[in-house]
Amino acid sequence: FFLLALAGAFALAHDCRQSAMLALPFASQIQHGEKLFVEAEGIVDSVPSRPAKDRPGRVSFFLTLSQLRQLGGAALPAHQRIYVSGTADPPPRYGDRLKLTGRLRAPGSPNNPGEFDFGQYLERKGVIAQLSPSTGNGIQIIDSGHGNPIIVAANRARRWVEAAITRDLAHRDPEAAGVLTAMTLGSRSDAREEIIDSFRTSGTLHIFAVSGLHVGLIGIILWQLLTPLPINRRVRALVIIAVLCGYAFITGLRPSAVRATIMASLILAGPLLDRESRVINSLGAAGLAILAYDTNQLFLPGFQLSFTVLLSLTLLHRPIMALLS
């Protein structure tokens, strides 16, 4: 009965989220393939991509709308997210309020079987429309400072750490600096595409994504360093949880880092309550917390792989170790 109630609550929450997304003005026209020339206002709610060297000024980001109107029509209130990709000079920053003019359309569908479905990816992000700003003055920055102050502080901390770990290296060896920031903070914007392709070909590109690997390594290293000290397990767990939260913070609160930190913190929370941690219970609690915040996480490969791998390791490591011994 409990599982059925839980599944029903999830289905209801997900349906409400989808309904809110489809309430975007002109949604039905866009989904039928129309391209509308619109004016939009909203706030940048993601860190814009840095312009590529071969495409200066080209940025992409997510925008939370405040209003939307078709050219010549009345302004309609809107609170949905859209994806914006175009040229902007200067490029906007997180928390900027923008006025945009351009074509609003549905994201394109893949042309070949098995090709990456960008439209489905955006839908999992709560987006069903893409705006391509007009060249010239398609993106205007009205004012700044409207972002979540926690995310603003996290982005500022990430930039400070990037500058600190690449000091005296960014100018002498920019390739090494790009690899270093990618491996420690998951920021791949400064790494050359040739280097990324080399890691991708070798099957080791996952070290460029801050995830359970990074969080787990930091947790294990801290546990080994703190074990010889005269402190009890409760204090040790609190210190490690605080450091892991700080690490997730300086990565800019990337979803993969936050997800891994929640998992690790719940597993480490056992000693705080004088209980032995059970990994399966902790995984279930972490999954419920993440899905309560965003039901679309269930359909993202990162969420699926993280929980499937950890659950498999938990269930299979003892039989495998027994067989090997």
C-alpha cells in the first residue's frame, strides 16, 4: 500500500509539473510546428555557456519568463522556462533580466535513429520552447541581480577557486589549466576540444564530470585523515558532511555534485543518530529527497546511472568478494 501511495504521489506531482510547463503561451502553436516572432522578458536562471573561440559572441542559457507577446499582440504573463541560443554582446550573466526579440519554436527532432534527442533533453529540463534571438539587438540586458543569492554565491566561489588553482598556469600552459579545472570542478569550457575528444575516445571522459567519483574520493580521504585524531565518529561525520557540502558549493551546485553529496551525507548521517548506516535505506531517502524537488530527475541518465550503479554495488559486492576469496 505504501509503495502504491508513493507511486501515486509521484505521478500526481509529475503531472502537475508537466501541466505547468504546457501552460506556456502559444504552446499549442509551437508544438504544431509554427515559428512565432515574439518579444519576451525574463531572468537568466542558468550560467550561460562561454562563447566558443570559433563562434565569438554565441551563448546559450535557460530563461525564466515573466511575460511573452507575439509581435503586434498583447503581453501575456508567463512563468515557464525557455532555452535561448544566439549571439549576445556583451553576453548575459546569471540573474540578469533580459528583453529578447526573435523566433520562438519547438526544439528540433533527431533526423536519424539513435541520434541525441535535444528536444527530449530540454523537456526533462522543464522546457518545451526554444528562442533564437534576432541578429543585432535581439538580446538586451535590462538590469541585473535577480538570481538566487545562494547560486550567485556558488558561482562566485567556483570562479574564485578556478582562478586559485590555475594561478601562474593559465597563461603559461592554458591546456593544462583547462584540464585541471575540468577534473576538479567539472568546468569543461576552457579545455580544448581535441583534449576532450581524446578522453572521450579512451572512455575516461567521466573524470571531467563532478559526480560520485569525486565526492567519494574526498569523503574517503577525509575519513582516513580524521581517523587517527582523537575525535568521535559523530564529529568526524559532521566534518566530512560539511566539507562535501562545501565542495558541491564551489562546483557551482552542479546537479551531479549535489546528487552525490546528498547520497553521501545521508549515508554518513547514521553516526549522528547513533545508528548504523544502511546504504540501501540511505539511497532510498536520497532518491525521495531529489524526486520531491524535481520529478524529472527520474528520467535523466545521470540519476538512473548513479542509483543503479550504487544499488548494484551494494547488493553484489559481498557475493563477488566471497567468490573471489
